[in-house]
Amino acid sequence: MTKCKTLRFAEAFPEFRGVFCMYRDILPEFLFCSDPNNVTLLSIDDAYCKGGKVLSLKRVLVGIVRSQEGTSDRAKDPKMKTRYYNLSRDKAWEEISSTLKKIPGYKVLHEVPSVGEITLEKRTSLGRTVDITVSVLSVGPVRSAVDMYSASRGSMGDLGANYRIILNLFSTLDKKLAKYKTTS
């Protein structure tokens, strides 16, 4: 007979305990169904909420080896798709540039208005430095697209930090430019 119970990630996967010991506050409990011979994780791809931020375990596991993230039109994750705004590139540039300069914790390193790129830097709580490039592109006379690329310095993974940074920046821009936002 199958029984369902809730376990902490470290209990279910003790081999990862050393890797995740510093992240125990962000790892949720998961529902496992087990019989005497088998333990099955039921919710590995489900999102969970911790401190108002939604992140899936899949993102954290991918982040063990991956230290970069970017948006594009072809992204599988709908949250990581290019954002479009009904603004000319110049007006979008002004709005986005001024908004990014006001976000606490982010430092604008470089701006190139002719190309439409802004380079930002952010220090994470663990002391790592993350470089973010925001590209503002003209799609039409009164339509602009915004893409982002975020990469952590160093060779280790980021446990989904770049993903969260991009979502944070997009949510800020989406609030500021809500009346101009369109779909692809």
C-alpha cells in the first residue's frame, strides 16, 4: 500500500545535504509517496512560495551547474520571454534607464544609448557579483523590445539567482511601464 508523507529535501536526498546546507531556508518540504521499496518525489517541478518569491526546485537544481540566464523570444519559460512595450526606442530607453538607476542594490556600470544597452552590477547576499545586461531594441516606429542577460562571476552555479534577478528587474519595469506593455 502506498503512503504519502511530507519530507524535507535533505531527508530525501542526503547526498545533497552538504551542497544545500546553506540554502536550507529556501528549500521547501515536498510530498513523497513511498512504499517499502520505493520513494518517489511528486512535486519536483512545482513552484513554491518563500518570502513572496516563486521558484521551482528544478531551477535550483539547474542552478547548481549553471551561472547565467537570459531572456529571448524562444524561451520555454513564459517568464523569461522578451518583453514588448508600445513606446519608441528613445522613450523606452529614457524610462528604463531612469527606472534601473533607482533600484536599490543595483549599480549602473555602463550605458550606450546608441546601441540600447545598459550594464548593471549586483552583489548577492553571499558576496558574489552578478553582471546584468539590459538591451532595449526597436521593433517598429512605436514599439520596443527588452531582453536581459545575467551572469554570475566565478565558476560555481548560482542556484537560480540569475533567474530571480531577471524576474525582479522585469517586475519593476512591468510596474513602471504597465500601460505600455503588450504581448509578442
